[in-house]
Amino acid sequence: MYLNCHTYYSLRFGTFSEHDLLTLAQENRVKQLVLTDVNNTSACLNFVREAPKYDIKPILGIDLRNGVDPCFVGIAKNNKGYQELNEFLSHHLHNNIEIPWQAPMFKNTFVVYPFEKVLLNEKNEFLDNEYIGISIKDLRRLPFSQLKDFRDKLVVQQPVTFRSKRDFNAHRLLRAIDNNVLLSKLDEAEVASEEEKMYSIKSLYQAFSEYPHILENTEKLLDQCSIRFDFSKRRKAQNLKHYTGNKEEDEALLKKLCIQGLPKRYGKEISWTIKRRFLKEMDLIKKKGFVSYFLINWDIISYAKSQGFYYVGRGSGANSIIAYLLYITDVDPIDLDLYFERFINLYRANPPDFDIDFSWRDREAMTQYIFDRFNHVALVGTYVTFKKKGVIRELGKVFGLPKDEIDVLSTGTLLSSKVDSMAKLVLKYGQLIEGMPNYVSVHASGILISEKSLQCFSATFMPPKGFATVHFDMVIAEDVGLFKFDILAQRGLGKIKDTIAIVKQNQPEKADFDIHDVSKFYKNPVINNLIKTAQCMGCFYVESPAMRMLLKKLEVDNYLGLVAASSIIRPGVAKSGMMREYILRHRNPGRAEERAHPVMLDIMPETYGVMVYQEDVIKVAHYFADLTLGEADVLRRGMSGKFRSREEFEKAKDKFRSNCLEKGVPEKTVDEVWDQVASFAGYAFAKGHSASYAVESYQSLFLRAYFPLEYMVAVLNNGGGFYRPEFYVHDARMLGAIIHPPCVNQSHGLNVIYGKHVYLGMMYLRDLEERVMQRILKEREANDKFTSLENFIDRVLISIEQVSILIRINAFRFTGINKHELLWKAHLILGKTKRIDHPKLFPPKRNKFKIPKLDTTHLETAFEEWELLGFPLCNPFEFLQEVPKSKNGQQDLERYLNRRIDIYGYLITIKNTSTYKGDRMYFATLLDLYGEVFDTVLFPPVAAKYSFKGKGIYRFYGKVVSEFGFLSIEVIKMQKQKYVPDPRYADMKTSKKLMKLKEGGTKNQIGLN
């Protein structure tokens, strides 16, 4: 009987979930109802999936509105009608056009016009599929309206938006947030009627008792509607069914491509192990219907290779030999003994994951290719929800709190006794909307390629980048059989690609290496020594302090060790305490046999009986707890968090425990193993995934080892990495580079290298306008380098403010003239000249100025660089007000082992973390006096007394400790050091005198003719 029901996917309007709606219907004995969210279809598929559990027949529709102004409600008779509605809404969302109040000629859709809308537009002719909606509120006016005569066209339209007064309050707050107004100023027209609630069927019938024909018309309409999607375990995949057009050609093509790949990957002699694995995979891929899925991924990477785009294929699909033969991945599953069942098994409904990384510069071109290449394509949606801090900020504005009060309130540190009545309202009502979807966004990487129009499943919207996006997320997509293709962007690949281009330019005689021949890199002692000593700055995934620490503790010096480290560093292993146990077992032969359960050690001998990879969850569940492979995979997927509430996950979890206990495994052991599984699995990598990361890390490490300066330039040009650009500039200097500030004759937008000379790019000059930079580069390319400041000003349209930035950074140092003198020249030339926006045929005549001799100190230059670039190019210790009282550095840590040390450090990065009790502590990485890196830790008692106060130099007093060979300092005392005053502003008398001269007060003193 309910044709117009809203959930909170009626964004900033509705107030509860689709589950809540079904619960509400069940409580009111409603047996069929229509979900009609406002201009949104996010909840539709899950509504259909969940409704049978409540013994409710689901029907789908859309409440089509302009803002809150209703036009009509569309109700799908069937799946074709649902597609019809989705196409209609998508057209209007894509083109940002208003929805007409009158519906088009739908073939499989019922249209219900609100009573008010019909009266307002004086509509008196209706098509067979068109009706007039009457709510309980409208019954008061119906007898006095001519619409009462349209007996066959009247249906019940009692909107459902609220369950209670609480929901109505939440709704008003959402409407105020959406309109960005104070709650007291909210227009009543923006708010739904408080009567938009669900009544029991008995009450509804009673309300319409005088109009039985309205009830009959409504029943008849609902009985004609039926919607169906397959959510069963045996559902068919909805992805593009055939790559070539039919099954036989797909299978033939896949086989052909693999046979071509075998000798390329394994040489002429193909072992039986390889053949057996290949045949086993091929057989299962055919049985599961995943052939086209592999071919589409092959198509994507083939196009990337044709364009010269670098990529890395990872995910569970990296466990596949067929993916290796197709060059989707560069990970050999035979060499690494990758677990076959993590990649695929007969019980698995969804295809393996392929996460394909491209350079951040190439990803959009790849996305565009996929949209152009295939017929039915859309990005996967995701929901951005109201988070606690955001809710407080939004409601703070709605209730009219001042910004400073909102800032304090959002920190959550204010004592309840200090919170005033208005702030209490913010906190109280914030709970009503926290967790609700705020808006639909775009999944970080997912793309759907479907056999049929994606409007069969959802309407689509058009984000700023112009790629259609469905309204639902990846979980619902998988539920209905749509499996995403993951196309991601990362900067590491851009670094590799750019380094190769820079090497060809800077050292062409050494540019004949093959970056993809990674097997040679694995055996290279120079590269492996970089890993062992953690000299990995700028290198993909292995440069962070935590990873650097782990590499040293594990003494990693080979590819397999790096593969393991890539997964051990993940939060789950550390949280379970198994990271430390893994290190202990690695460093102490025999400990694994002593401590590990024999079955666990037998399952995972390579990792000492410790779960490290995602497939270990499947192995443990299958071999330790006797779950089927299908049940084990459900358990593994459930650990991601998305499925924890799912019934099948709970069943698998219960069976894990009961099976172990029935086998006689001690309860304590069962609990320990389960705790490892539960805390670790959601964050773990598949081994093939870790191996893919390790491949890219080795490529990066090769470039850092043999082309360190070119590599650091590429790192900087790709936005750096874990650390600030300043640190990579420092690292380049430590590797032998001569660093120059930007120069109008040598620099480009990005950083460039000539031999060992690195010229910073103009992009670092914070206030230099992009258009000015482009003018400089274009003019220099067209008419050669600039010969003087005057020559530059004559050739480039530029303001005094912009040229001053260039002079202050010493970008005209080729002239040999002090920058203070150049600044005076620029002011005198540009101060009186009217600039025109086109080149001059003849350079203007210049008056000759006699400018007094001015000097610039090294310290002034350093402060200028700091202000303009964000960091100085000198040693930061030169800024200290007092000379360091200790000369200790990183090289002295071993000498002070288990003793106390006094050391100074320039802060690079801090990690704030908490103990399991919630106490704050810090890990900090710093540079010593000599430019070397060292690490410190502030445990809670010390962290309570001392805290880091931004960038700068700190003096530490602490104890040098070693954990598995990794040296760090446990801080006892810490003090931030003072810098010298900025000399540019130290002598204000001089500054005032120069300002007076600039204003022309004493022209003769500066020789003005």
C-alpha cells in the first residue's frame, strides 16, 4: 500500500536505512511496498536482496524532484521499467537539467502525480499508466476537488520519511545543512510534512474506508509490479560475457595468447610443473566463466603497453600463471610457489582481483580508453558519510555557533562541564545524523564493464572528470554479480618512467638497460645491500621509517624476504603480535619448532608458522579447522569488514571454532589461532600482491643504486613520496648532486639535471603564477636565453610583484649583479612603465641608474629560500642561535649502545600513535648534524612531558637501544632549539631608509637622472 518510501539515500532528506524501512514495514504488517528515494537508486539492489527475509515483496521506483519540489513518482512495473526510470534520471543528472513536472511516455513504468501537483498544473488528462496520489493529509481536500471524479486514477500515496519525532528532527537538521542556513532561518517549504510516516495496514484501510476504490486501485497497481535480481550463490556474473563475441572464440584466444607467452616467460623447455599448473588454471577459468574477465584485463594492459604506459598488475590475480603469461602481472607463481586456491577455486563465485596500477599521469587516459573501448561501462560509487567531526562542524553552523567554538567542540577535548546549552544541542542532535550518507562519491579505482546496460541496475551520475558512475558500492555490485576492474594511480610508476627518460637525456651512453628484466635485479648485490641497510629513500613502498626499521630487523637482502616484509608491515600482523614473533623466529633458528603449532608450521613453513599473507587465512581455515575451500574464502572475505555482519560469515566463524574443538585442539590454542586470523586478515596482502609490490620496489632500487641523481629528480617531479620535498632535495645532495635554486635560464617548471647539477623547478616558488612561468619558458624556447634583467623584462609580460619573486630567489644570478640591486632596477623600470600585452618591435631606451653597492649575506639568502621555496638549501643547523653543545651523530649510536647520548636532530617526520591503553606516544625520524638519519621514540611518560612543536631542530637526551639490530634513541628529555632572527627584518632602521629611497624622497642620492 506504500508507493512512496524514502531511506537516508534520499540524501540530506531521508532519515533511516533500507533495513530500517523493511523492519518498519514488517512491524506494520505491510506485505509489499515501493522504495522511491529522491533522485537516487543507491538502496535499490540491497532493498530487493533483503526484502524476502522480512517476507515483503519489494518494488522499485524513484521520487523525481527538482530539489524538494516533487514532479512525480515513477514506479517500475518490472526490470524494464526500472531501467526506463534509471535512464530518465541519468539523462537529467548527467546534463544537470531540471526534471519536467510531466512524465515522458514510459512503457513499463507507472507514474503517480502528487495531488497538489495535479491541482497546480490543472492536469485533467491521464495516460493508462498515470495516476493521482492521495495521502492521508489530502483526504481532507479530496471531496472538494474535481479530482474526486477520476475514480480509476486515484491511488494511495502516503509518503514514508519518518518513524518518529526524532527522525523529523534529524530531517530538519539535514535540510538546514543542505541549504547552508541557520535552523531558525530554514524555509518551511524545504521541509517535508511531519505526517510522512507509516501507519499499520489496518489504520491505513480505516483512513481510506470511505474511498474503497482508491485502495483497490493501489492494490491493483502493486500487483502488476515485479522486480527480480539474482543474489544467490549460483548467480551468473553480469560482467561482459564474451570478449570476442562468443565462448568458443574467447577460449581459443586465451589459449593462443598463453601458448605465445609460455616461451617468453619460461624459455623453450617447459617443465611438467608449469604445464600442469597452466592446464589446471585454464580448466577452472573456463568452468567458472572467467575467460572474458582475463581477456578484458589483457586488453587493458595491451593498450597501456602500446602507449608506453608503465603498469603493475597485483591483487589475488597475481597468483595466476595465466595472468603471468598474459603479462597482466610480472609475478611468477611457480617461482614463488603462490597458493593456487587463493587465486581461484570451484567454490568461489567472484573472479580473482586484478589491481592494475598506472602512473598518476596515465590513469585518466586509461579510464577514457576503457569507456571508449567497451559498450556498458561505469565507475563504481561509494558513500561519503557524516563523520563525527564533520557533523559537529555542520550542526555548529546550523545552530549559529561562532567558528572558534566549533573548532574547540570538534576536537572532542572539551569537558562536559564547560559545554554550554547550545553546544550540548550540537552534540545531542549530532548523534541523529552521524553515519548517514552525506553524498555519493566515486570508488578509488573500481570500473564496471557489463554485458548489458548498467542502467539495468542503477541510475548513474556524472562526477567532475566526466565518467558515468553508478549509485551503489562495490559490495552491492558483487552481490548482484558485477565484478569491478580496478584501475589505480600511483606515483611510483611515474618515478620509474621519468627516471628512464631523464637518464636517456643526462647519461645516454648508460641508458640501454631493461627495467622490466627484474630477475637480474633480484641477484644484484648492490641492490640487495641497499635493502639490507635500508637505504631506500624515495623507493616505492620501502622508504617509510617503519619499513626501514623492519628491513633492518629482518636483515632482508633478497626478493623473497622483501615479499614477506611487504605483508608483515601491514597493521593486522603487527596488531596480533605476530610481527615480533615472526622476527624472533626468523632470527632464532629452532624457535618456530618450539613455539608454533605443528599444523600451523606444516601449513606455512616458509613463514615459520606465522600467518603473513591473505591466503594463509584460507590455508589455516581449510587445513587447521577443516572448513571447505568455499567456507574458507567466505571467512577470508569476511575479514575485510564489509561482510562481518553477513550470515554466511558468522556461520563460517562458528564452524571454525566447533571443528577445531571436535578435533581435540585445546581451547586456548583455538582462541590464539582465531585471534591471529581475526586481527590480521582484513589488512593482509595476497602473496602475489606483495610480490608485485616487491617487483616495483626492486625496479626503483635499481634506479636509485645506479642512477641516484636522476632518480631523485624523478621522485621530486612526481610529488615526492612519504617525506617532504625538502628531504629528497637533501638526499640528492648527499648522493652527490649540486643543488641550484630556480634560474630563469636553466630551470623549467619541473626539476632538471645537467650532469650533477640539479636546478629546482619554478613550481616550487609558491607565489609564482602558472601563467608567468609558462610565458618565461615559451619565450626562452622561442628566442633563446635571457641576457640581463632588462632583456627579461622587455621579452616577458610580468608584474613587479612576480619579477620580485624571481629576483629574491636569485633566478638572475647569471647576471653577476646582487639581487638587492636587481630589485631596485626592477622597481625603477616597472614602476613607471605601462605594460602592454604583446612583444615590442624595438627594445625601449633605458635611463641609466646609479645604484649604491649592496650586499647579500648567506643567511639572508637562506631565509629567502625558506620563505619562497618552503625550505632552505643550506644545512638547517646554520640557523641555530647557539652552536650545538654536542657533535654526536648517527654514526655514534653504536658507540653509545645501552648508554645515554646527547644529540641534535632536524625533524623529518613524526608518527603519533597510542598504546593499547590509549596513552599517546611518538616515533620521530630526524637528520643529524652530518645529514644522516636517526630514529627516536618517546614513550608515554616522556610524551606526556614533551611534545614536538613543528618543524625545526631538537636537542635530545636519551638512551641508545637496539631491537633486533635496529638502533634508536629512547628519549628522556627533549628541547626545541631557537633559530637566529631573520636578518632581513633585524635592522628596521635600514629598512625604513630603503623604503624612503624607494618612494623617491632623495632622488639625487641614488643618481636618478
